[in-house]
Amino acid sequence: MLVHLRNPSRQITVDGPMSVVKLLKKLDLRRESVLVIRDGTLVPGDALLPDDAEVEVRPVISGG
Amino acid sequence: MKCRVCRESAVIDIRRHNANFCADHFLRYCRDQVERTMKEFSMATPGDRVLVAVSGGKDSLALWDILLELGYEADGLYIGLGIGDYSDVSGNYVRDFTSSFVANRESEHANSLIEIGLRDSYDYDVPTAADVTGRAPCSACGLSKRHLFDRAAHDGGYDVLMTGHNLDDEAAVLYGNVMRWQVDYLARQRPMLPAENGFPKKAKPLVRLSERETAAYCVLRGIDYQVEECPMAAGNRHLEYKHALAASEEASPGMKQAFYFGYLREAADLFEQSAVRTPDDGPGLVPCESCGSPTSGDPNGQPRCAFCRLSQRAAGADPVPVELLKTKRR
């Protein structure tokens, strides 16, 4: 699957299918620190992402 | 994962409440949390004129949207900080939100956006002010914003100035203030500060929502916002505190909320009492000789506020590009 990451913006490819929780673990990200977005809406932690999925992993922590 | 309210498929889990929500019930949860907070801390009542400080980020745009959804008369205030492309893009998000979510809204109030550009109005920007004065960029930025927010709220006759500080922001500030025992700051760390000494009433209605929740609110409402981090904020102390608290929150969901609301419940009054001024403390606040804003004066005892000192030093200096300032600070 294609995964869009931020800060800095970049893309990586990850083999699927894989649950959101496992994807974040693989990326070494805390669930509370990001949102996973697919087709303009949120994907919950237990959702299974197919191999052809395109998702954005959006950080939510800001330093302002 | 099922919605706690309707049992339909959930789109988000909130671990500290042990709750999952579908999109509709999550949006309602956010509005309910804000409404509850505003009532609990007497932030505003229907009919009040509200000024919302908006940056183009998730928190302030979510706040403005929620206030309008709750039926408040709320204008936005955007300060153009001159932080290169980051500020240009942030301003565009604010303007797009205004045209899509504010101007088209059926409302009995003509809610609108006020814009102030530091470069246009005061002949400086944040990177240049940081370079000229030797202040950290976040310090020059915060000082400029606070002054202009207060000024706009006062001059516009608003009943309350609201900002999008969320639970993570407030917990991180509290953590920093406790770690350094900054008791004067602790005494003022409240979700609502009443109008006094020439300063407007200020309120933070998002303190019951985490920043993951305000981000989720924007995604589910279709609000586009500035996702990229401010290039000046990288490595600042506030971010360090947030990461430290995030690690604790992961191990113990609800820790941040317990920390912040426990402080308000158990300790805030004690710090506030210890900070009450006495006649021996000196003259207190006087009007700035340049702008008239309340100030404790400069280090030499002259009645000149910190904003006027900063802007007068930075105005007219050769503009310092963001990249150059970042290179200098390494």
C-alpha cells in the first residue's frame, strides 16, 4: 500500500494487507499522535488496510 | 469497533474515555465538550461577541467552526507573521475556511475575518524580530500575537477573546511550569481569565479536547488546515514536553486530563492566592507611552510595553529569511 507521511512530506510503500495498529507499529508511531486517513475520512485502529490502499498518516502534535 | 452511542461502525477511538464514535456522534461529542467547558468556566453566554484567534491550524479553525455551530457571534482574527511560505499557506487556509464555512453560513450574525499583517502594519516579521532582538522565534511570535490579540479584542469591543489551546497544549504548559516552578505563570494558568487591568477576557474552550480530537474534527468536517509544522518551532521546549507527556499517556490513558484538571481543581487557587499583589509590590500596570496598552514597563522603569520595544527595534531592519535564521541558530 502507498503511505503518505508528513513533516517532511514523503511517500513509502508497505506490503499489505495490514491493520492500522500494525502499520503504525511498523512505522514506530504512537496511535495517539497520528490520524490515519483514507478516502477523506478516518480509519479506526482495527481496520484492515488492503494491499492496494492509499492512506495518509497525519501527525497531530503541533508546537505552536 | 462500534460507536458507543448508535452501535454503527466507529471511525475513532478515544482511549482516555474508553469510547468509540461514528463520525456524527464524534462531532457531537466535540461540540458537547466545548459547550460544557464554556458553561463550567463561564467563558461566554449567548449574545456575547466573540473574537477567535485563528492561525490556519486545526485547533483554531475547529474552535471557530464549533462556536458558529453552537450559534455564537464569532469573528476570526488572523495575524500574518511573515514566516516565509509557511505563513503564506496558513493565511490561505484561513481565507478558504472563511469563504467555505463562515461567509456561506446561514446566521443572524455577519461573522467575518479580520487580518493584520506584521510586515504591512508594523514593518517587521517574526524571523527578523528574532534576529534583531536575540529572542527565540517562538518568544517574538508569542509576544507579537498576544499584544495584537488583546488590542484587537479591546478596540473591537469584543466580550471575550478565544484561542484554540487544547488539552495537550495546556498539559504541556503546566508540565513546563511545574518542572521549572514558574509560580507566576502557574497562578495565571486558567482556561478563563476575566477582563482586568485593561486586558480583555480570555478563554480556551478546547481544553477538554486532545489535539488528536481537534484534528479528527477537522477531517470529519472537511476542514483543510495547515498540517506542516512551523519551521521556527522545531526543537522548541513545548514540543519536547508534549512528546514526554505522550509517552505517559500511552502507558496510562487519561493521565494528561487528570494532570491538567487535577491542577485546576486542587492547586490553581493556591497559586493564585500566593500571587495576589500587595501595596508593597510597586505601582503595578501603567499605560504604555507609545500604544496605551497596560504594561509593567521596561527594565529601566520607563512605561513602554514589550511589544513596542520589540517592534521599534525590529521595524525597518533588513528582512531575515526563515532559512537564514535557521542556519544562524544551528
